[in-house]
Amino acid sequence: MKTIIVATKNKGKIDEYRVLFAPYGYRIESLLDYPAIPDVEETGTTFAENALLKAKAVSERLGGIAVADDSGLEVSALGGAPGVHSQRYSDEGTAAANNAKLLKALAGVDSREARFVCTIVVLRPDGTHRFYQGALNGLIARVPRGTEGFGFDPLFFLPERGCTVAELDMTEKNRLSHRGRAFLAMIADRDWWSR
């Protein structure tokens, strides 16, 4: 079984990647398995730049195939914010504080259109890399709903489903989500990155 290192300490992302990669015979390790590797400062201005920064940090330390993503929430009424700053949107940087800040920013705003965006990068040991993108459109709910998922999932409402992302089970979320869609593009290209 081949091992792929996913450059994250986010347990929610790790769980999603384990489920996504399982049918393809890959074992997933993450930065939680390598606590000596410091957090990577996400100084990029795009999701792609931040993803590549994380993948390079892992590859330089451990070699092998490194997978990293940067993802976030873009809210139309906020000019695309929080965007690349989604994880650190509030001063506290917790999901609860981020969600509370978002609801406050949208108080009295009727336009609730938003999208989740994900860019995955695969970095091969020879230093070559490719990017894969996915997006999921929806609306920002007025109150959080659901206990599954993480981050902004309890506020991200899917009109065609009549529920938030946090009300979907993991299988359904992975089928619909921005990360799941980017992953499908990446796995379709595995003849390139796995050789």
C-alpha cells in the first residue's frame, strides 16, 4: 500500500482524505504523524499559493508524494471574504468564533450567496506539481444547523438539498463538496502523479 502525506493538522480534513483515498489503496499520513514539522505560515494570496507552500514544507522534510490543499469560503456580499483567511477569519481562529463573526458581518444582508473553494496540489518527489480545483455553491444560513463536518459547514446551506453541509453524512459530503470535487480531478490524473 502506497503512503501519501497530506500536509495538514486539521483533523476534519484528515478524516475526509482518509475516506476519499481508501478505495484507491493509499494509506494517509498527516502532519499529526510528524509533530516535529512546524506549522507552515500561509503567506500566499491565493489558495494555490498556500497549498504549494504546505506541500513543499512536507516534501522538503519527508520526501515522497505530498498532497496539500487550501480551501475556504467566499461570500459574495463580503467581496469574496473571508477567502484565503477563512481559517483565521476571527481573532480566536476557532470555528465557533469564525461562524459568529460571519453571521455578524451578514446581519441585515439579504444576499447570502457564497461558495466553498478548494485547490489541491500534488507535489512529486522530483519537484513537479499540479493543481486541482473544486467549488460548491450555496447560501449562508441565518443560524447554524447540523453537527457533522467542521469550519463553516453548519452555516453553508444547500438549497437543492434543503440542508447545511453539516447535516450531510461524510459520504454525501465528500460526493458534493469542493474538496471532493477537487479530489476527483486529482485522482483522475493519478497516472501522472503516482508513477
